[in-house]
Amino acid sequence: MAEKLIADNRRARHDYQLLERVEAGLVLTGTEVKSLRAGRVTLGQAYADVRDGEAWLHGAEIAVYDQGNRANHEPTRSRKLLLHRREIDRLYGQIREKGLTLVPTRLYFKDGRVKVELALARGKDVRDKRRTLADRDAKRQIERAMKARR
């Protein structure tokens, strides 16, 4: 089970409190896969949604493949996520009731297939973001002090 990371959504860790993670497949065209192999993707504004009993990924921008022909893909189109029916129903219930959202955190190849890791997330306040940054800085300073004492 070799995994090759394509993209990591670091912004999601900053903007959201990540509660639970789920792996999903992605329905793609040929030129999209080739563009992903080159690592040309942006997950910054991406989110997942459940519509009509199907899960969709919106806002993920996969760059147009340079060597593609006129059958090239639309960079920002919505892409269908492959999940089991029970998983979709469970996620839809949590999104609808608890005010959570589905955010893609990682995009990677797993055994030749493109997978996306979705996280059930709750948005952070500005205070929470500042607190997270302050905690990280404090840990960094403690590590520096410990390293200097050795």
C-alpha cells in the first residue's frame, strides 16, 4: 500500500478543528490524472458536499494538462466522490445537524488510484486561531531552550 502525496491542505488545519477523517475515491478524467501526477492541484478553497445522495468535491482546482488536446478538462469542475452509501448517509446527517463541514485535507495516490482524505470539521473563531499560533510558538521556544541545554 504505497501512498504518494499529491497535495496537503495546510489551510484546513489552520481554519478548522478537524474531528474525524474519511478516505474517499475520486471520479476523474485522463487529463486530470496526468495533471495530478505533475502535482498541479490547489485545495485551498475546496470543500465537499452531499447532494441527492451523492458526495461531491467543489472548489478543488486541477490545472489544465499542457499536452492535452481539445478534450482537456475544466479546472474547477465539481468532482464526484466515491464513498459507500452508509458513509454518505452518516456524513450527511452530521453535516446537516451539527453545523459541521467536510474539508479535504490530503490528496494522494494509493495503489495507482487517486484518493482524497476528507475531514469532518468545525470552523475556528479568530480567538482559537490566535491561541493555536501562540501554543505553537511556545512549543517551538521550549524545544529551542531544551536543545540549547543539551
